[in-house]
Amino acid sequence: MQPRSAPLSTLYDPQATISDSEFAAFQRLIQQLTGIHLSDAKKQLVFGRLRARVRQLGLDSFEQYFRLVSASTQADERQMVVDLLTTNETYFFREPRHFDLLRNEILPQRQRNRPLRVWSAASSSGEEAYSIAMVLADALGASRQAAWEVLGSDISRRVLDKARTGRYPLQRIDGIPSHLMTNWCAKGSAAQEGTLLVDAAIRERVRFQQINLNERLPDIGRFEVVFLRNMLIYFQPAAKNEIVRRVVDIMHPGAWLIVGHSESVKGSDERLQVHSPSVYRVAR
Ligand SMILES: C[S@@+](CC[C@H](N)C(=O)[O-])C[C@H]1O[C@@H](n2cnc3c(N)ncnc32)[C@H](O)[C@@H]1O
């Protein structure tokens, strides 16, 4: 069923909103594309995030935009909707206890007969993946002999493009401990004034790939540690459990799964054992 459009003027009226049926259409679309459940309380957020794009395309309504993105030829525009409607908030060393755990407990207990592979599974613009890599480089070194690697992945193409640059505004780097900043980051000068560049030795060890966790996973190997933080909150229980199952399927026995402090995957998969709040281990 096609959504009923709100009048043209709503696109330009600061008090405006999207019609209920237009919102419902985008709610269903984002659920199909990503698995994310947008509650009815997100109506104004959807309006705010899509409005500029609808105007930019010279369209008169969200209904027209919905028809456009629904066309089979419009995969890039559907990716645009995903980029606009996902929430990508992140920062370096967010929830620092997890990085202390990585350094003080996970690294000393690691299997030494294989490379340490860590996955930042909803990496957004890369701050989490680079924070992990700085801890690993500091503890294990970053020479070619140091056997570790980090994969960062996300469904949003826009944030991955940003992540691959390894360059961030200085206002966004508060969480980086000073010795890691000195060793693994460089402040930009001249045209790059006001930015920080993650060291090349780190960037070479961190690979970014577009992965939709709501679908069958591509062949990315097995992991010892997975950070899956601040993403599951956007999913309903059944979809969340499916994602956790897919992720656990590619973790080694004894591997560590770390979710956000406000999240829990208790009961999502019987192979997981609680280590401490927000930290789980795969049964051996
Ligand atoms: C709030 S950010 C969390 C970033 C980081 N993990 C942190 O804790 O700071 C959530 C990320 O999940 C991503 N995401 C949402 N649905 C996804 C899906 N189906 N597959 C992969 N990534 C997804 C979003 O694009 C967004 O970048």
C-alpha cells in the first residue's frame, strides 16, 4: 500500500512533520534493510533526517521519496536512507572499562599459537576500532611480527568512508590516553590544522568492510574478541538474538563478546557465559 503524503508545504514549515503513513512506510523499509526497529517516538527524527534529501532531489513529499527508493534500480538511494537513518554516535575509548579489560585480562590470556583477531562489529566511523588497535599496538607492538589485526564493520557506507581516512577533528579525541596519543597519533598542521591522524602503523592493521549484521555474514574468519557495542539497543528481541547467534557462530571457543554498558545479551545464545556486566565468553 502506498503511503498518503503530507501536503507539500510541510517540507518547508519548521513546525511540520511527516504523515503517519509515510512514517510507517520508512519504518518498514529501515526494518527490512537493517533490522532496526524505529519506534513511533522516532517520527520527528525521521522527518528531520530525510527532509533535506527530499528537498535536494526536488521532490514534493516523503511519499514521492518513498516511491523513488522502492524502485529496484535505486540501491544507492536505499543506502542513502540507511546512512541517514542509522545513529552513528561514537567516540574514542567510549566506556573505558572495556579497554582496561582488553589490556589487563584478555591479552594476557590470549591463545599464542594464532594471530589475535578483534572485530569492531558496528564500528561506525572507526573510533572504536582504532581505540582497540592502539591498545593492541601498545601492548604487543605494531611491527610486522606482531600477530594481531582488527576488522571494523558497519552497515553505513558513509561512516566507513570516514573511518578509512583515520582522520578526526581534535574536538573528538578527548578519550585517548595521553601516552597512546603521543605514540600512535599525529596532530595535523597547515591544511590539516585542527585534526588528528591515526598513525599509519595502526591504519595498516585496521581494515574496514561493509557488513549488514542482520543478514548472513560474509566469510570473515573467526575472532577472539568481538566488540558489539551500542547497536543492539535498536533491535527487537528476535532480531537481536539472531544477530548474536550469527556473531557467536564465528567466535572461537573461549572468545570474548563485549556489548554496551546499557545492553545485555543474557539468554540470547546458550553458548554465552556471563563474565561481568556487558562482557560474555563463548563456552569452551
Ligand atoms: C551508535 S553506533 C555504535 C558505535 C560503536 N560501536 C560505539 O559503541 O561507540 C551504532 C552503529 O550500528 C550500525 N548498525 C545499525 N544497524 C546495523 C546492521 N544491521 N549491521 C551493521 N551495523 C549496523 C550503525 O550504522 C551505527 O554506526
